[in-house]
Amino acid sequence: MTFSYQSMLHLAIVLPLMAIPLIVAARNKPNLREAFSIITSILLLFLVIMLYQGVIEGKTISAHWVELVPGLGINFLIEPLGMLFALIASFLWLVTTVYAIGYMRNHGEQNQTRFYCFFAIAISGVMGVAFAADLFTLFIFYEVLTLSTYPLVTHAGTDKAKAGGRVYLGILLSTSIVFFLFAIISTWFVAGSLDFTVGGVFSASVDPVVASLILILFVFGIGKAAIMPFHRWLPAAMVAPTPVSALLHAVAVVKAGVFAIIKVCLLIFGLDLLAVLPSTQILLYLTGFTVIMASLIAMRQDNLKARLAYSTVSQLGYITMGALLATSAGVIGSSMHIAMHAFGKITLFFCAGAILVAAHKSKISEMHGLGWQMPITMTAFFIGSLSIIGVPPTGGTWSKWFLLMGTLDSAQWFLMAALMISSLLNIAYLLPIPFRAFVPRHKMPHDGFQIKEAPLPSLLALSLTALACLILFVYPQPLYELVTSILPTSEAAYGK
């Protein structure tokens, strides 16, 4: 039986949902339940890779589900940026599922069947976001992602988890309804179209003030991008189990936010219009403020997951900044940083969860000497830290390089300084953690039990993502070629 690319596109979106009845049916057989999750994630990755082959062959792959009113429906179209997002999400869903098996079992988490079910719904939402052909479709699946991850955030069922979930859901839904939806409606009335279009949908005669206001609504409305002051949902969500934190920070939620920002900048406004709007500069300064302030807050956190959460807020600011720079280098840098940050940050969260499961420690001040007893975990943490900082031999080097080039091309000296200062702050709040872990053994506290490495599935997952950080430094070319094809004129990209 031969599947067309269109059939593969349909299946990529609904396949995770098809696994849910199987997961529920096997709820009393954990091995079988988790096997269904693993098999489904492998099949999804295979489908996405097949679709990727179609994209690089130059095929147009689209699908239509339903038309609500003329010109407004649920439609899908695969373009390079969406393909990049789908590849990252499908691969890391598989890795995170493997990690979750070791974490959820050994940490004694309750309601594991519910966890895997909502995990599957969330990744289906991610596929819908990645392949959305227009703003309306993007909005629908953006909200599916918000609602499906809420039960994951509140998984523990404690008062603290419920409070964190209220902040999470409150900020993301309110920004969507008050700003994002209004921005979409305004775009419909002003431009007459919600389709993602090369060069943007607004005419040359559009009022710059009106377009500026719509841009502000989009940036604040896409709350998953965590631009200050709408960032508090992200640290609040750290009450969730570590696999959920990994899902939020690397696979699904935050990446859906910055992905939507890049799509809006590139395919709704277009780089030419974006470069001349009065609000663009204001928003660029706001991203610079977010990058620096979140890094400073991260330095003050003793809880490891809280420090990593504020680090994510800062790193998302990099991606939004790159899109708003409206230069080829900026777009390349922000698009590449989606991938580089995904692998670096998921490695750090995997390590945080491994430390919690194996050593029962969550505070950085308690991690003296931990590296001698968890050498694989803490070495992986060191590699992930280097990638977030953006130094060789890790993939984060390339995305930060292009972001810096973007600030140079647009003569944004303040933003260049913000990026450089933030990188120094990255060093200050990340590298002391592995340094503390590998201090001489005699400084290691003795608390009556022997610490060992995390369960094998979790250890394999964090080792794989740490290795990916290194591979992306040595072999970034496929990623680079994919992101340069995002641009309206690929020849404008560096190296072309």
C-alpha cells in the first residue's frame, strides 16, 4: 500500500491521537502501555522524515480539513520552517517518551496512563501548529496545545501544582483571547487574508500605525513566547514532573510560541514591512530587556528547575529578537536557535530529573561532589550548558553567531550588547553547577546513602540529546540549508 504525501500529512497530525485508545486499554499493563507510546512516536518520526524528503525534493504538500465560511477553514501546508519544527518535535517526543519511562516509574508518579494520553494529545497539537497553512488553523491548534498541557502541569494534584496550573492556564488563555485573537481578526479586516504568504499579506499602502498595533498584539498575544511581562506562566509550570518540563521547554509549548512569532514576522508582515514599522524597534528593546532581566533572575535561583526556567525565558527572547531584526541573518539565527536551544535545554532538564530521581536533590547548593557519583549525568549537563551559552564544540555556537550577525546587519548595537552580556550571564548561572558537582570528593556531603546514575532509559535519553548538541556543531549543514530556504530569497542568506 502506497501513501501519498497528502495522506502522510493527515496521518502525522492524527497518529498520536490514534494511540490513546491503545494506551487506555493497556492501563493495567505498564510495559504494553509504554510500548504503544514508543511505537507511535517512532511511526510519527518516520512519517515526518518521509515528509521532509518530499520538501527537499521541492514537492508542495498540503491538506484541507473543513471550510467554516468562505476563505476561513482548517488547512495545512508544509513549508521549511514548519518542517524544521515538526522534525525537532517528533524526534524529541520519542526521546522524551523513553526518558519518561525511567522517570515516572522510579519517581513513583501516579496517573501515568493519563500522563501518556495527554502527552499524545499535546504532540498532535504541535503537528497541527507546525503544518498550519493560515493563522486560523494555527490558532486552533495553539489552543489545543494549551488545554492539553494543563493536566500535565497539574499532574501531581497538589495545591502547589493546582496553583501553578492556574497561572499557566490563566496567562496563556488570557493573552490568546485578549491579544492573539484580536490580532488575527484585525489582520483579516485590514489585509483580507489569513494565509501564510511569502512576503506577507499586507499591501504596500497599509497604514504603518495600524500595522504596528497589530504587530504588538501578535507579540503579546503569543504568550507561549514568554516575552516579559507575560512570562510568569513558565516558571509557575515547573511544578510539573520533569518530562513535562522537558515537553514545555524543548518539544512543544515554548517552541510553538517562538515558531508562531517567526511565522507571523516572515509570512504575515514580511521582512520589508517589518523593518520600517515604528513598533518593531520598541519590541526589539523589550526582547533585549527580557534577555538580560531573565538571566539576572536565573542567577538568583537555587532550585535547579527554576534556574533553567528563567534561562528559557531569556533564550526565547533571543529567538523573538532574531525574527524582529528583519534581516536574513536574524531569521536564520532565530530559526536555528529553535533547534539548538531545544537540544541543549532538554538535556539540562533531563539531567535535573535524573538528579532528582537518583539523588533526591533539587537545590544547586546541595550538589557538591555529585559529579563523582553521577558522572554521565553531570557531563551531559556540562555539554548542554555549553550549547545554551553558545560556545564550541556545541550547536548553540552557530545560532548565536547568526543572531549577532543580524544585530550587526541592522546596526542594533544595544541588542548586540544585550546578546553578549546575556552570554556572559549564561556562563555565570550555568557553569558553576557542573563545577560544583566535580569539586574534590572530600567536599562531598555524606548523607547516608550511595547515589548512583538515573535509570537506564533516562540515562540513554540525556546521553543522546547531549551527543546531538555536539553533532549539531560538527554537522549543522542540513539544518542550515532548511532554514535558509525559509527566506523569500535564499540567495540573500549567508554562504549562498
